[in-house]
Amino acid sequence: MTDALTDNVLVLVRHGESEWNRLNLFTGWRNPDLTEKGLIEARVAGRMIRDHKIKFDIAFTSGLKRAQHTLDIILAELNQPDVPIVRDIALNERDYGELSGLNKDEARQKWGEEQVLDWRRSFDIPPPGGESLKDTLARVRPYYESAIWPQMSQGKNVIIAAHGNSLRALIMTLEGLSKDEILQRELATGAPILYRLGADGRSIDRKDLLPPRSLAAPPEDRIM
């Protein structure tokens, strides 16, 4: 992928660090905002995208403020504050159900370490009252096909600011990954991924923009 991109580019960004990421809590559909580090991550993401000289036609984000705030900061860094923004809960993080608001130690004490690990790392085992990654894919994929791909198919540049698991579901769709392959894919906060797509709406080229090492989320936190 070249450094200067002009059309038909899709950019994905996981939101910057949230208050609950910092506290190591299962977040899901709960609605904390960004930490100071998260604000910095969003600004850095905007600057990395700016270096590629992309002019966006439309932006998508979830119904949660940590993703919305990240997108607003990125567009400000790009000096593109007037880009139309579509907000939809279809792009929300995976719903962690009864795990929401608990830290990992509390969850392990309540349900046991092996059970919590199954909920966190499996493809199709949901926590009580929540969603698995498979369930998240079941709402993200149709939304991509009905709302996002039609914009891309017109040659537009699109940016999506969302969440670790909703973006992993989207990446699974774009790259044709299996359920085992997607479980190995981790997304750092504030690290843009640039795609070019083929005529079928699937990826033909991908470039990962990595933030400075000091800003990268620790592996244990990346898909919370």
C-alpha cells in the first residue's frame, strides 16, 4: 500500500484507552469515556492517518462514547470535522452480560478461571446474558454489507472507529478469516488499519499503522 492514498480506502480504528480499560474491567455495552492516555492515542491515530493524506467521505462509529470521542478527535486532527458521521449500535462492543463492570479477578472468583477463560477466548461461548464473538459477527456482518460496503462500492473513503470485538468481527469478514484465525488477531487501542477492498467487498491490501510502543495497550487488555 502506497503512502499517498486518495480513493476507496477503508480505515478501522479501535477506540483509545477507556476509563474501564485502565481499571481492567469488562466493559462491553457500558459507556465509560476515554482516559488521558486514550485522548493521546486518538490524537496520535489521527496524525498517523493524516500522513497518508486520506480525505474521508463518511465515517461510522458505535453508539458508545469512547468510540465516538475517538472518531471526533481523529477527524479534528485530520482537519475534516465536517465528515458525515453515522452512529449505530450494530458496531457496539461485544456485550459481556453479567461480566460487565467486573474485573478479571472478581469474575474468576465468581465463575472459576477456566470458565472465564472460555468466555473471553472462545468464538461461540457467550457469558451469561451476553454475546460471543459469533453473536457479535451476526450483527456486524449484515451492517457492513447493508450500510458500509455500499459506500465503499461507490469509491468512497470510509473510516470506522469502534471496538476490539466489533472490529475483529469486521476483520473476519474483510479478510475471510476462520473462527480459529480471528481468535489470534489482537487489536491495540488507537492503532489504525488501512484497507483497500476488491469488487466483492473483501480485502486485497492491508497496512497496519503502529503507534509508539509507549502507547500500545498491553496484550492482556487488547480485546476487553
